[in-house]
Amino acid sequence: MVKHFAALVLLGMAVSANAQIITPAPAPVTYAAVMQLEVPVTPGDITDRPYRVLTEVSKEVRKATIFSKGASDAKVFRELWEEAQEHGADAVIFANMGEARVTAMSWGSRRATGQAVKFLTDAEIAARPPAQ
């Protein structure tokens, strides 16, 4: 009986050691839905309108003091969008935001990254070679 219990405990430990937490990829968002947003930033891809990636963008938003409010998701995405606008972007896709953390230079910061994209015009889409 003790051998069986020990074997079950070891098996449970082995299974839990190999367990993975798989986060599903964000669902694609439509071009029209993103263009309706005040801040066109999405964690997913836009699959119904061709675009070109202009650049990777990243932004770190810091708290001024220990008593300041932490940066909200909306504030961090707004900062990321402002960075993308400087490159002439229409939207930011694959936006990813880290957890708030204390650093040597601030009482708390959040870092966000994404891809600044420019959507192709109707003329650019028409001029593209047909897909094979």
C-alpha cells in the first residue's frame, strides 16, 4: 500500500512538472473594428485588410512617486499608439503589455510592445500580383 502511494505521489509530481499553461492567441480583429477605436491598438492580428509593418514600437510608462496611480492598460496603449503615430502608422497590432514592476528609476513601470502598421490603399491592393 505504501509503495502504491509513493508511486502515485511521484507520478503526480512528474505530471505537474511537465504541465504547461497555454495561452490562446488573441482572435483576429477586423479592419473596420480597429478603425472605430479611439486608440487603434489590438493584441491580435488584422486579417481582412493587407498592411505593411512600419516598425516595432515599445513604450515604458512610469509612476512618478510611490503614491501615484499605476498606469492603466488604456494609458499604456495610448502611449504605444502615440509612438506608432510618429512613424505614420494607422494601427498597432500584436500589442503586448507586461506586468507593473518597480525599477531603479521609478516606483513602478509597465512596458508595452507591438507592430506599427500602415494599411494598403485600394490602389496598392489592386496593383499587387495575384496570390498563388
